[in-house]
Amino acid sequence: MLDRALEQQPVPLAARHRQAGMLQLVWRDFRRHPMALVGVGILSVITLMSIFAFLYPYDPESVDQLNRFQPPSFQHPMGTDRSGRDVMARILYGGRVSLVVGIAAMATALVIGAAIGGIAGYYGRILDAVLMRLTDLALSFPSLFLLIMLSFLLRETHLPLFQGGIASIALVIGLTSWMSVARLVRASFLVIKEQEFITAARACGASDARIMVRHMLPNAAGPLIVNATLGVAWAILIESGLSFLGFGIQPPTPSWGNILNDAQKTLSLYPWLSIFPGLMIFLTVIAINYIGDALRDALDPYHVTGRR
Amino acid sequence: MARHATIEELLTLYLKGSISRRRFAARLAMLGLSPPAVATLLAACRRAEEGTPAPIVGTPPSGTAVTGATPSPAPSGAAKRGGTIKWADYEPNTLNPYIASEAIARSVIALVNRGLVGVNPNGEAFPVLVTEIPSRENGGLSDDGKVVTWRLKPGLKWSDGQPLTSDDIKFTWEAVRHPESTATQTQGFDLIERIETPDELTAVVYYKEFWTPWVTQFALGILPRHGTGDPSQMGSWKWNRTVNPTNGPFVLEEWQAADHMTFARNEYWHEEGKPYLDRILYPITTELEVQRQMLRTGENDMHHWLADEYVDEVKSWPNVTVKEGPSPYWYRVQFNLTDQGNLNKPHPILGDVRVRRALGLALDRQKILAHWKKVEFMSSMFRGPFACDLPPYEYNPEKAKTLLEEAGWVDRDRDGIREAHGALYAPDGTKLSLRLSSYTGWNREDEQVVMVELWKAIGVEAKIQNYEPTVLYGTWGEGSPARRGDFDILWWDYELGLDPQVKAEDFYASWRIPSEQNPGGFNCTRVNDPEIDEWLRIAGSSTDIEVRRDAYCKIAKKIQEEIVNEWVFGVGYAFSASSARVKGWEMNEAYTPFAIFGWDAENWYIAE
Amino acid sequence: MTRYIVIRLLQAIPLLFLVSAAVFALIHLVPGGPMGVYGKNPNLSAEDLARLEEKLGLNQPLYVQYLNWLTKVIRGDFGYSYDTKRPVLDEIADRLPATVYLMGATFVFVLAIAIPVGALSAARQYSWVDVLVSTLTFAGQAIPVFWLGLMLILLFYGWARNPFTGEPLLPARGMSTLGAPFSIGDYLKHLILPMLTLGVGWISWYSRYLRSSMLDVLHQAYIQTARAKGLAERTVLTRHALKNAAIPLVTIVALDLPTIVNGALYTEIIFSWPGMGQLFFRAAVRRDYPILMAMTMLSSVMIILANLLADVAYAYLDPRVRYERSST
């Protein structure tokens, strides 16, 4: 199931939305999807709540042993957990973690994938062959195996950036999901590099790196944005899955996945502890997926929706 | 060593420098005896000196040598034969008692294979396959303790009808001590020089030197010479999966990997009329939640590990019985005395004993363990006949703050965390920030978060940094941070077991400090104190309970007052449950691996 | 075509070597090791640990360990599990049927629902059916599979009762009721919750995929032609549109085939299903290197075969591809 994000077909890009008027065009297509607008709404609320979590009166790590396993109430809207911590606070801060992991993982995948796919597509020949075999190799690993092993490996290195292994998990997910980006970028570059404006840029003496980053990448942006959006949702699901197994974000740093892992130990006694984090994952992922779907419609001219 | 050395001789040899410290340590590590057994042994020795023979070692509490005693009082007339129960639980990895290392495997093995003796909830040995516990009085134990004569009950049979003889005892020893056997329960077996079998019922075990826990030597199980195989291939014996033939109250009928096991009554079990149950069905179930729900709906009759949170809930179910008993796990906070395990370099922060004491004083253990259903607090690791009279560990955050100020840790920048200003080892400005480590997956974070708060209250920052169990418990070569000394504070548990000697050495002996040469050493905080080493040697080489207790208590006192490498908590309670209709079972977890859920399976019966 | 398959298979061999070396390095690089399992065992002395390490060959340099493993594997010997001490192939053989049974059944279930649903929502684009299906499939893709499993247990095992017997409505562990006589009904009952847990995301994915490829086909000229010829809409949809829309789906299905041997990690753990996913989880936690190696190799082989199968199937089913291939 985790292979999904890797299986998206590379879609070549035509330079339809170019320069001026692009945003309006995108917006025109995008707003035709009411669910995507709802998705934007949900995602905005969740993001804002996570960002402004500090306004919420409870601390996610402050323990109150006299008030363990309280059911939802006015005081604790989502109840309290096994250590008497306010679940709402943990979910708000957990949302930060899950969103940060999702975005950072996708950013990692984009950087790696764009570098590998871009070089392969731009230079072609041996570099292309070698890099694409590397991509094939990466795709021949069972992805869940790779995820779990890498999470073991990186977790113990205790990367300093964030606590609870946030950086490690983001890196792990990024390292296992760059392949589709690489293929996408390569396919786009193969098409774009033959176009006149690239020849022109080269004639003006622009360096290869500059051509790739300044001229070619923006023209491959459409499908990449779609891929990245859906990738964030996917990374959030993967993070929650790994944390659920106990291999992801380490408690007491909250993430939706490890809140669920914790809650599962008292599933039938205190079901609300399991329901809320699950709902949050569900809402976030579905919102992002709707947005991604609409973006695909708006940005990706080759994708078929029948709306043409 | 060509000739047999007594403990005294061994000690003399060591003190003269004739044998290496490692070798001495290895020998001493084997010394140990159950507390009550030591008490009786001691009394016997004294009386023997006075010329009166007396019972020795391992005699059941009643004081009379019991023949064919059952682990727990036989159920009254209510017990009846027949019926099938279900026990939904995890899957064991093997049924070979000398390879198994997990509690669940030991539990299932208790159904199918038994040793010569068992250990009851009081920590006393009782005879299972033998007529009585050997003693000087009954001629089973030589005066120097180096010759043990085991006498099997007559008429014992393997589950295939073949006689179970003294030769099987001999074979068990041959198999386990074989260097290629991959056995993991080997202590004491290499100290046996030979086993003689003058007749089918008698096995005479000759030790190279006195080994105090000899009574539990064959407690884990007996392996049949026929039906198993070559000891060097023990790891891959088919028998490990079939246990056919075996000697327990039940035999394994079927084992469908990861799905189920079924057990049937062993018709050759030696107790008349037992076991009561016809069959035990064992659906392998990997979710605790499902195990519990199955108990509620009657699809499961035995529930081994009842989580603390569920105790009250499950007790309220009308069709379920819940029992409790001390768990084998002893929990404590440990402070690393060294910088990254370097014995010559004290830990920059924890190197100062005042800091360690302050950290301890800030810990309110009631609060830390408040979520445990039941706890027994201990002021040292020594219990039973070795319990020491120590002042209880106190909780006093004010005193802790004063100590920290004294030690040069002050919060001048008012950020809530103290910094070094004239501390013993830390350069000025160092933050009083430490890593608090444990293993993942077993809710150790529950206690850690409380500790973090308590330390925060005295201006100490603790960051939780946990490792997977296989990482934390790994060997030196595998890079275990605990063994490498790459930690600040540890919060973990340890099985205390029957006799304190081995554990005390593990915790405090300088020769148990982990290193490349000693990859499995357990003295992770690096207590390196010649006085403690000496007391450990004295305790380990003495059969006198007073001498031993005296030595242990000196150790405990020094640890508590001067070394402070640990702050001691306690032993939690374990809970198990069964359908109300299943009777005759008792908890017996405190002395694993010799005692475990399932130890009395022959007494289980269904009451209607 | 045969030549093409042979070449692809030959190309796979060096790839497998690379994968095996990389996996071997990775799992040995990971902190912790098989000895950690014994760390808590108070009866295992340091000497025993060292002896076990030696017996398992874990104290040798990594490349020696790898070469030892490789030479044995080439002879078909995958070694013994560190955990159970049984031959690795026995362990896998024990788990494979349960996983193939669960995944196979789920595949059938998924396709049986996803194909008609996807086709219908494409044919009735923008109708209420389409909106409903689209909402459900988005939901299906967003539910974390382990959470769904837990919720289903809570609902159908913990809460809902069979009104006649008072027993839980659906069982939540294993493949069958232990101790009950064999019955197909019992097996099917045990299949429902795991299959649902696994299937929901899958159905959503497949039906969305089919919907979009069907829409693609419906806009092609030959469909318009078929309609113009006056064929019944039903015939147009099933004969022409669905048949062509299913081609890309076949390749997607082929690419998903490796899951049949990989098993479903979360579902198997939650429902105590005795399959490969559980074996993998157990082996990963305990650092059971031989099992991990064998499972990843099996899985890599399946991935390579599935990719090949997808390409072949695509070429076989889509005449245009075949034409292009034969013309070059």
C-alpha cells in the first residue's frame, strides 16, 4: 500500500500555463472543485490551529496523574490520556509534527528526485542510464522494508534538528519516495530541453545548472506541484503508520501516529483516545488529496478528467 | 583447574594471584543460592559442626521432606477431570527450555516440559520429578556440597511411554554444556565435572567446585536422549518444535506457525488423576486488545498479561477471575558515573555525587509510579533473608536545590535551567541538561515524563532519548549505548531472580563493567570501587548467611550513601486473569525463569 | 517477445545482486543486533553471548558474512532463523499460504467492487452516483489502514452482537475458530474484517484509476464512432470502453502483485493473521537477519517479475504498443 506514491506515471509537461495569467488560469480550474475549496478550508484550520497551538491553555507534555483518562469535557475537549495530559493539546502539537514531517519529507524527495531526474534528463546518455538504473534499484526494494530499516538506522543517530526524531523520519520518508519525482522530472526535461527557449538560453551562455534550475524546472513545475501535494498527504500517512508501530516519532513528542499507538493500548476502555487522532489524520489527508486532485486538473494539461 | 576447588580455596587462589580476576569472576558469577535455601544450609552447617545432622537446602517450608509434592495445594474435592480450555496469547519462538529466553516461551514450555524441581511463589524449591530435594540429611548432598544425588520418582515415563531415567538427566547436561548447542540457559552446567548414573533412578552430579544455586540446576527442564538428536545440532532439533517425547503434564498435538497450538493431556504424567484438563487450545493472538475481548466473550480462558489500566475493568466482568503477584522486574534510575564510559574521566555533570544525590532527592517515587496498579518499594536490591535495614530513600526537593547550589549549579540567567558556576568538573556556563534514556515500546515514557517534570522543578533539564530494546540491551559489539557508557541517566528494569549474588555483581562489580572484552557486562553506570568488589567476593564465597548479608548490606549502604549511582524504586505487580470457571491456577512470576504462569497447569480444572 | 522476456530476466540478475548487497549492508548497519534479544536474560553470561555471536558468525567482517550468505543462497540454502532456529524456508513456507489466501481473496474482492464502481461513476459522470463514489474513494484513500482495523474491531467485535447467539458479530483474530469443526462459513467470517481493512484503500485507488482511464477512453474517437453506429450505450460501455480502459488497470494490478507475498503488515498484526507481514515485523524487531534477507530477496524478485509482467501484459493487451515494439 505504501508503494502508491511511487507509482504515479511520469507525465510530460507542455508549457501551457506560462508566465502571465498562469495563476488566474490555475485558479479558474481549481475553483471548479468545490471539495477542493472545502479541503483548503479544513487544511487552513488545521494548520492555523497547529501554528497557534501555544494559545491553547494546556501544555502537551504537562502531566497530571490525578486526572488520567478523563472523558471529553468542557475543560478537556478531547479528554486526557494515560499520563493525564490534555489530548487536545497533544493533537494540536502533534499536528505540527505531522505537517512538518509531511512537508519536510516531500521537500527532501523533491530535492533528491529533481536532482537525479534533472541530471538524467538533461545530460542523457550514460548519466541517464546510470541514474535511471539507480532509480530502478531503489524501486526494487520493498518500500516498507526500506522505511522500517532506515527509520531504525536514522532514529538512533538522533539528528539534532528537532526532538523525537522528526528530522530523521522526514529524511527516511524522503529517501524512500524520491523515485517518482525523479522520473517525472526526467520525462519533463527530455521534452523541454529540445525546445527553442532552452537553445536560446544556452546560446546566451547560461550555465547548465542555471538552465536547469531557472529555465527548465519552472516549466516542469505543474506535475511536480501536484505530485508534491499528494506526496505530503502520503508522507503524513506513512509517518502515522511508522509511529503506530513504534518506529516513528518517539514519545513524549506527540505525533498523531504515536498518540494513536498510545491510545490503542486502551482501545476498548477509552475509545475516544483513538478516535480523535485517527480523525485528524483522516481529515488532513482527505483535504490534501482533494486539493491535489484539483491542482492536477488545473496544472496538468495531460491529465484526463474529461473536463476539457 | 585440575582439581576441585572449594570456595575458600578459590578465594585463597585468587587472593594469592594464582588465578586471573576474570576466571575468578566467572566462577563467582556461578555462585548463588535461593535465600531460604541459604538459611537452611547455614543452620545445617552450624549444627553439623555441633555434631547434629540437620536438614539442608531447599527443604519445603513445612520442614518435612515432601514426596511428590504439588506446586500448590491440590485443589479440594471440587477438582474434576475433563474439559478443554483456551489460552489466547503470543507465539513462543521455541519449546526447548534451554534455548527459550522469553517469558511467553517459558510459559508455554511449563505446559509441556518440567525440570527436576520447581520454585514456588515464596522462592522455595519443591520436588517435581525427584522424590525429594537432596540434602545432607537425606544423603543427597555431600558435605562439601560438590556432589548432588538426584533420585527420580519411580515409574516416570516420557510421553511416548519410554522410561524417563537418570540417563536423561545426564543427557540434558551433555546437551546444554555442548559448546555448539546455542543453549542460552547454561549457568552452572560447565561447572559440572561428570554425572554418574549408578541405576536408572539415580543421577550423581559431581561439581568441580561448590555452586550455590545447584538446586535449580535442572529446574528448567529435562531433555530426552531419544527423540532429540546430536547436542551440537541442538539449535535445529525437530524436537524444539514438537517436544515429542516430553515429560510435562501436556503434550503438543499441533503447532501451526503463527496460527495456533493445541495441547493434550500427557497420559504418562506421573501424578495420578492429573492433569485435570483434557486439552488446551492455544490460538496465537498478537493483539492484547483482542486477547482481552476474547476473555470477555468466553473465547479465551487464560490471560497472562493483564495491563494495569484494565485491571479494574476486567475485575468487573462477572465471568472472569483476576489474580496478582509481584512481577520479576525491579526498576531503578541509574546515573552514569563516567564520561562516555571512560573509567578515568568522571561524568562532567553526574561526576559530582552532590548532583546525583540532588537528582535522586527530587524524585517523588509515589508520583512517578502512581499509574502502576500496585508497587512494592525497595530501598536496595537485597530482599528476603538479605534485606538490609537502610533509611528509606527520601523525597526532598528543597534539599536537592540546596545541594545543587552547593555543587556550583545556579540559574543566573533565569531561564529555569541551572548552569555551572564553579562546578566540580563542568566548565562554567554548562547547562544542567541531561539525557534520560530507556527502551521504547513498553510505556517507559509514562514514568520518564513525570521525572522530567520533577527535575524541571529543581532547575534540571532532562531530555528523553530512548532506544529500541534490542539496541539498549545489545552487546558491546552491537553498540548498545548502555554498555558503551554513552548515556547520562537510565531508567530500566532487571529481573532480580532467586539469588542476589549474580545480580549484585552485575550491578556493582568492577569486573562486570562492560567493555570490548566483556561485551555482556551489566555494570553500565561503572561502579568501580575496591571495597565493594571485596565485599562481593566475600559474599560470593561464603555459605554463611550472616556473612553474606553483612557484606551485602555494607554494599547497599555504601551505594546509598557514597556512590549514589542509582536511585532505587521498586517491583511492580503482575496481573493475570482467567475465566471464572477455570480454577486451580496461581500466580508465580517473581522468580523467573524458574517460576512462570503455567507452572501449575496440571492443577487447572474447570468448575461448573 | 520471448527474447525480450529473456533479456529482461537476465538484466534482473545483477540488479538482484546489488539489492542483496545493499540490503545486507543496511540491516547490519542498523543499530542493535540479534544478541539484543538475550540482553535481558539474566541466565546468559557474557561468555555465552560471545559463544553465540561466534556460532552465528556475527563477529566476522561484514563482507565475509555477506559472502557466506551469498554462497549458501546460491545453493538454495537461506540459513536458519536466529529467533526460532528453524530453516528460513520453512518459516516462509508456513506463512505464505495465509498471506496468499488473504491477499488473493482481497484482490478478488477489490476488483469485483472497483471495476463496476469505477466504470459506473465514469459512465454517469457528475451524477449523484459519481459524486458519492468520488467522496467515498477519497475517504477510502485517507483512512490510515491500522486505524480502520482498530475501529472495525471496536465496532464489530467489541460492540456489535449477533442478535441470535449474543456472540460478537464478527471474529477478530486468525483465519478460523480454533477447536471448531472446519466450515467454509467460519473461514469466510474470519476473512471479512481483515479483507475490509485492507480492501478499502485499495478499492478507492483502483476505482479512481479506472474512472479516469475510462473517461479518457470515452472521449476517444472510436467510442464516438461506436455510438454513431447506433450501438446500445450498454454495449459501447462494456465492449469498447471498459475493455480498453482496463488495460492500464491491468498493469497497475500487475505491479501490485508483490503484495501477495509481502503480506499486509498492519492488517496481519491487528488481526493476528499468520502471514508474512507478521513474520517480517517480528524479524525486524528482533534483527533476525536471515529472515529479513530472505523476505526482502523474495520481495525484490516479485517486484522485478511484476514489472516485467506489467510490461508484457501491457504489450499484449494494447495492440498499439505491440506495433511500436515490433517496428523498432
